Amino acid sequence: MSDLSLAAQAAAAENRPPAVPRHVAVVMDGNGRWARQRFMPRFFGHKQGVDALVRAVNAFADRGVQYLTVFAFSSENWKRPSEEVSGLMSLVLVAVSKYLTKLAGDGVRIRIVGDRSAVSDKLRRAWEHAEELTAGNSRITLAVAFNYGGRWDVVQACRQAIADGVPAEAVDENWLASHMALSFAPDPDLFIRTGGEMRISNFLLWQAAYSELFFTECLWPDFGEAEIDAALEAYAQRDRRFGTIRPNQVVPEGT
Ligand code: FPP
């Protein structure tokens, strides 16, 4: 067996430095607190959060990350006060019209993941336009998880199996993975949560099975290049084994 770790083997096969994660997932937490610290309404924090996201996409792309998936609106966020929910919905429309041309020109491919059935026609059309306009881009893929939940994702894949009449024995991990919202991307290598909380909050429950977790106190609007470098450096130090043992590790007989 090769002395290279599985992660290093995958990286070598793709001619990519193993220290750089191919796919980074981010829970962009802390917008509200960032605004409150400045005696501003929460919406102001979300607005700054969009700007931080546009900066982060380019910074991650410059460092060789190929997929960035961000949690923009969870299945549970509908329970927030109605003015915050409607503020977030209109913010997305404003963000698309403000930044789409720039992101498209920067080589960013945009994909939306989540349950689109509950969002307005206007927002659905804006998403479709963003996806179509950027479909030919390949510098980095930005997957925006909107009205997304990890449990919803598993359930919707199972429902597809039932609706398609797939026999139970054909529904295995590969089948499910290829019918989940992020089927176009490899599993995230690095899962970042800003804002100090240390939980996954129903984001990418299936796909993050072997992700390296990185939690930072930094509030999302402040998450800039220095914080990105710190997260990538921490990732580069991790020893990823995907449930295997270290190469050359001696396992005592009988274990
Ligand atoms: C969590 O902060 C953040 C959100 C629920 C929304 C994140 C959304 C954006 C950054 C905008 C995304 C827009 C586009 C176009 C993709 P919080 O409100 O929970 O902050 P708190 O924990 O400090 O209260």
C-alpha cells in the first residue's frame, strides 16, 4: 500500500497540492451581533455579510479552492421575525443585481441548493438567471444553500427513490449521494463556522461526514483574507484518515 494518505492520493491524481481543500463549506454566522456591536439593525449586518461573501469567494478561488458552499438561509430561518425574513429575501435580490455581473466576470459559477418551492417566483427567476449566466464558468463554484437543511436533503433524496420506484437494494450510499443537492461537488474537505458557536446546525449533515471542522469567534462580516488563511493553515495541519489508520501505523494484533 502507498505511504500517501487518501487525501494526498486524491490530490496527486488531480495534480493539486494536498494542503488546499477542494471544497470549503461555511456557516456565515454573526451578522446580527456584528450589527448590534455598531448599534445598527440586524439587516445592516446581513448586508455587510453579502459584501464579505463576495470578497471571500475571490479569496478562496485565489488560493485554489474549487467549490465554496455557504449557508445563506436555512430551513429553520423562516422562524425568524417576519421583517428579518422578508429583509433577507429582498437582500438576495439586491445582491444578485449588484454583484452578479462582477461574479460572472470573475469566473464564478453560481449554483443554488435547497428547496426552491417556498421562495417567490421573482427570487426563483433571479436564481435561474444567475445559474444560466454563470454556467460556463469554472474558476470556482459558489453553491448558495438557500432554504436548505441537511435533513431536508436526505428526505428529498429518499423521496426521489420512492417516486422513481427504485428497488430498496439499489438505494445505497452512492445512489443517495448522487441524488442529493450537492451531487455536482465532492464532499466538503473543510467546514468553517464563524461567530463562535460550535455546531453544525443542520448544514450538510450527509456531505460533512469526514469534513475537517474549523470554528472561529470572528463574526462573518469580519471574515477576511487573514481569517481565510488561518482556516486554510489549520486545515493543512490536519491528518485526514477517513476512518483508516495512519500509513505505517502498527496495529497490535487482535484489535
Ligand atoms: C447568520 O447570522 C446569518 C444568516 C442567517 C444569513 C446569512 C446571509 C448572508 C450573509 C447573506 C447571503 C446573501 C446571498 C446573496 C447569498 P445571524 O443573523 O444568526 O447572526 P447572529 O448569530 O449574530 O445573530
